[in-house]
Amino acid sequence: MTALTHRVRWTFTDGLTLVGREVGRLRQDPGELVAALVFPAVMVVLFGYVFGSAIQVPGGGDYREYLMPGLFAMVTFSAVTGVMVRTATDASRGVMDRFRSMPMARLAVPSGQTGADSLVGLPLLAVMVGAGLLVGWQPHRGLIPTAEAFGRTR
């Protein structure tokens, strides 16, 4: 095994350990997971049905075409804010100092956080897409290009 292969494997296993840490934290506080999944659906329904009929799009068009991208961006920003708060809390409690003193890969912390957020983010995305379809949102180009757009990172 080369040194690079060993290092990548070490980073991956340490990252999985930190994914387990985050999943265990969610198991301790299941209300946070439920809130993370229910809040976006409530926002879609609220803005789609309650406010959607009262808002007119200049030049015509469907309000939901603008609603869903805005809500996807809002939920993403909220999730990033939550990650920043948890990371700052860990740093203030000395968790990051303990991680630095341990024989673990430096990339394990961000990769573990990313993996844990992906475990919550994928069901959250499915809930939002489902709620959007319920309120009348329709992707214009079909299922495959829409899935590609969700998978694209920039």
C-alpha cells in the first residue's frame, strides 16, 4: 500500500467516525432531525398555498417557479448556518483542540461533517421536492435534467 493510499484510507475512516459522532448527536436530539425535515415542507406549503395566491408575478407566470429555487437556497443557507454554529460550539468547548491532539487526519473533521449533513440533506431534499410537487411546482425540462441540477456543485 502506498503512502497516499494509506493517507486517503485513514482520512476516510476518521471521517466515518465523525459521521457516526454526528449521527449519535442526532439520535440524542431527534427533535432537531424532525424540525430539519418538517420546517422546509411547512415553508413550501405556506408560501405555495397561503401566500402564493396573493402574489402576482410581473409579466405573468407561475409564482411557484420562483418560490422553489428561493426556498432551496433558503434551506441550504439555514443548513450551512447550523453547521457553522455546531462547529463554533465544538471549538468553544475545546472539541477541536482534542481532535488536533489525536492521531487523526485533518480532513476528517470537514469530511465527517459533510457526510453527516448529506445523510440529513438528501431526505430533506426529497421532502422539499415532494412538497413542491404537491403545491404545483413543475420542473420544466423533466426528471433527469432536474436531478442533474440538484447534483451540480459550483
